[in-house]
Amino acid sequence: MASTQVNLYEAKTQLSSLVERVAKGEEFVIAKAGKPMAKLVALAPESNLARKPGQNLLGITYIAEDFDAPLPEDVLQDFGL
């Protein structure tokens, strides 16, 4: 997709209309003194997948019995404890 280049002053004065155009699929490169500095693009749509508490994305929930057990001495030493 080709991007239209606009200068910084134009981007500042027409930001609202540029954002509307971006939402419709256009892309803009914002330049300062003719040098491209930033790109104005639409955000990717957010996922509508609702997460259930206590599950990962695959729906798998597993916590080992010793999850909160004290760490072995050699591991504590590796952390300088």
C-alpha cells in the first residue's frame, strides 16, 4: 500500500481529518523538512476472544502441587540468596 507524505505542519493542522482517512485505510508518512519521520497507520482490530480467568489461551489450566514450595538450596545459591 502506497503512503502519502505530508509535512509536519500540515499533519498538525489537519490531524483530525488525517485520522479519519487513516481509519478508512489510508496511510500517511509525516515528514519534517522533507525527511520522513513517522508513519500514521490504523491500529489492528482488537481480538474479541474473551479470556476465562485461570486459563491460558488454549484453555489448559495446570498448577503443580509444589508450585509454592521453597526452592532447593542450589537454586537459591544461584540467585545469591
